[in-house]
Amino acid sequence: MEITATRRTMKSGGNGQAPHRATDSFTIVLFLLPAFVLFTLFVVYPILRSVYFSQFNWNGLGPAVKYVGLDNFKRILTDKIFMTAMKNGLLIVVLSLTLQLPLSLALAIMVGRDLPGRVFFRTVFFMPYVLSEVITGIIWLGLFNAAPERGFINALLVLVGIQPQTFLGNIHQVLACIFAVLTWKYFGLHMLLFMAGLQGIPKELEEAARIDGANGWQVITHVTIPLLASTIRTSVYLSVVGALTQFNLVWIMTRGGPVNASEVMATYMYRYGFVRLWLGYGSAVALVMLVICLIFSIVYLRLVRQPDYLGSY
């Protein structure tokens, strides 16, 4: 009798698990469905349409009928202006990794410790990130104005006896000016990321290093920075992808000029795709940008995916 009852219990339990699992699976699918539909509609579908239109010489009016195959991609890879745009994007990436991120890390270490007025400094440095890129571009466009009576920076130069500069009209200065604005805009974001990472580092580890005789610099280089490895990797990734896809600030301030000196890939794509209405060619440029960012993302994430000292990735 006991064996029979046990079998019945096991049988009823086994039959009850399958409907329960089916219900869980249905609930999961139900919650994921809206995100999947939106992702398909606004990401996957536009990419597939871009792949299709990139094979045509199409201006956006009527159906695409003039098939050109891979000619658009061949033209991109042989266009000197696109090469200049790619070089400018890579230069911004290098400057971001060598200047912007180290400075934001240094400031985060200073502000994140017992610096007097650290709350004030956090607010001041993070405030530019709250502004939209369009507003930021308009503000700095006025500051860089070549006329001393209208541009604040030139007015200061005239005050100290220096000739006014055509910052955004000089092919040797324009990219440096844009990078300065990008640094001002995103400095606070990276600083906040590093400060968040610092909050997760136990103070006992740094105190133990000091007890063992390490000075302040040694504590930072051998304890603090290694423990910030995952945060640094995230910040580097965001900085590189953001630099490669930058558009708003450059277009508002210079439109890629003068003489394509500040052209980046996104402004190049916009110019040909939406200004000149070569939408087939613009779609090809957008796909090239997508492939570049995708290759970087895959390679970078595979290279740096390793646990840090605190056990996270």
C-alpha cells in the first residue's frame, strides 16, 4: 500500500511539473515579446533595409531600381574624404584614451576621497553631461566665435594682447576644439563611472597596503587601479564607440568643415544620405560604420573578458 501511494504521489508530482514549467516559459516569452518586437522593428528591420538599399543608386523617391551591386562600398573605400573622416574618428579615439580617461580617473580618485568640497566638484563636473549635445554645440559655437565682440574666448585673448583666432575656421585647430568640447561634455560621465567603481573597493585593502609601507602613489597604481579594471574596461568601450559614432556636436559646430578637416564618419554619412539625398550610398556608409563598431566590440570584449581582483568581469 505504501509503495502504491508513493508511486501515485510521484506520478502526480511529475504531471504537475510539466504544466508549471510551461507556464513559466509562457510568462518569460510574454515579457520578452514587447522588447523583441521593438528591437526587430527599430534595429533589425532598418539594418536589413539598409543592406538592401546599399546595393542601389537611390535618392529616396520612388522604388529603388538602379542596381549597382557593391559599387557604393568600392567608392567608400576609395574616397579620400571618407578616409579623412575615419582618420579623424580614430584621432578622437586616441585622444580620448590618452587624455580624457586618465584625467577623469585622476579626478575621480581625488574627488572620491576626502577632498574638501567634493560634492560641489562632483556636481560641477557632471553638469555638462546633463546638457544635450545640441545645446552644448550651440553654447561652444558662441564661445568660439571669431569676432572678439561676440566670442567670449577671443574677447579674453584680445584682453591679454593676443590676436583673435578663427578656431573653428582653421583646419589645424578645429579638431582640437571639437575634442575639447567632447572632453568638457563627457568628462563628468567617466568620472562618475570611476567614482562608482571606487565605492566598491574595500578601504581595508588600501589601509593594509599603507601598513605594509606603500606610499600614496603605490597604493593607487598597485591596489586602486587594478581593482578598477572592470570599470576602466567599460569606460574605454563607451569612449571608443562614442567617438566612432559622434555626430551631433561636430555637425552643429562645423558641419565637417572647414574643407572636411573635422569630418567624421557620421557626418559623412549624413551629408551624402540626407543632404545630397544619395540614400543608397548613405546606407552603405552606415553599414560600414556598423561593421567597424561591431568588429571592435567583438574583438575588444573577447580580449578584455577576464575576471578582476574582486571576481567580477
